[in-house]
Amino acid sequence: MRLLVVEDEPDLLSVVAQSLREEGYAVDTAVDGADALFKAEGTQYDAIVLDLMMPQMDGWTVLKHLRKAENAVPVLLLTARDTIPDRVKGLDAGADDYLTKPFELAELLARLRALIRRSAGKASAVIELGDVAVDTSTRMVNKSGRPVALTAREYSLVELLAHHRGKLVSRTMIYDHLFDEEDDSLSNLVDVHVSNVRKKLGRNFIETRRGQGYVVHEGGPRDAADAGDSEDV
């Protein structure tokens, strides 16, 4: 999952971004509203953490531009202004949630997980895919009731596919959601992660649509001639 964190306080930005990366998220950052809007318009983020009081362009203006452009990315507002009128203004402008400073990182993480889950149309934190269960609250994956050890990037791949279960997910979309602007990604990284996930969750867990992308199915793996490790697709 790829996030954009917008905050003009360098120390807070660094702490939040690092904490999110340690949780396995790909994270881009911006220190002002103009840069935030530029990045949000050019990248499909899974959620945006948006400070309200910033130079050049405040968070309200960024949010209004995004919603006017029909960009439905989930937005969590951060601000030290905690009066009811401020909250109402942010929510009416199109924000999905609101967190006042100072805040606990655990609450920020929980709110982001909920935003991403709701945006994917999933109320429950657990996504069932046959005998594989993806718990988006604990970021754990079980197979037949037993935990499976995945790397942070492998988990992010599984969660992305699970949120879009039954739908084709292109290689480009995977790159856009799993790697941030600082990643020096190689062309075969998707194949490597797909191969590793298949070794841990089953050869047919991820179905390859050659020349198109990948699919996982709500009812679990399906037998398919091309469900094994793929060449470039």
C-alpha cells in the first residue's frame, strides 16, 4: 500500500514516514500543499495523511482541488486545531477522517488501516481467500489456520491483491502501490515477490493473466494452466 504524508514539521514528518515504512507501507512525502497536490494528481495513493496548516497551499485547498477533480483517495487530516467548526470544515471539504495533534502513532495506523479497508469496500479487517486469511489489522496472513511468515513487501502484495480480489491487478498498478518515490525498483521485482508468495501460500494462490497482470479469487485458488511462476506479463 502506498501513502502520501504531507506535513511541514520536519521532525514529525520524519517520524510518521519512518513508522509507516516500518509497518510495510511505501511512503512518499511532501512539506507543502503545492508539492502535495502535484504528487496526489500524478500518483494513485491508497491514502493521504494531510496536515491542514502549511505554506503555499493549506490542506483544505489541497483537499478541495482533489475532490473537485473527482479524486476519491481516502484522506486523513492532521491538525492542532481541534474545534468543532474546524472538524466540520474538514469533513465537509471531503476528508474521510480527522486526527488532532498530538496523537499516538498506534491510532494513526489504525485509522489508516480502516480508511484503506473501507475504500476497498470491506468492513471486516479479515479477508478470506479460501484457506488463506489476510488480517489487515494485524498485517498477518494465515493459511489453514496457521500463520505464514511474509516479508513486509510480500504482505503488501498479498493485501493489495486481496483488496482487489476477483479483479485483474496490472503490473503497473503493483509498482505504483508497492514502491515509493525513493525506491530504485528493478523490472523483475514483481515476479520475485509473486514467486515468493506462491512458495508460501501455494502455487495457484496468485493466478497469472499473461500479458495483463495477476488475480486472486475470493473463494481461493483456481486450477489454471498459467497459474505458476510467470515470465514478464
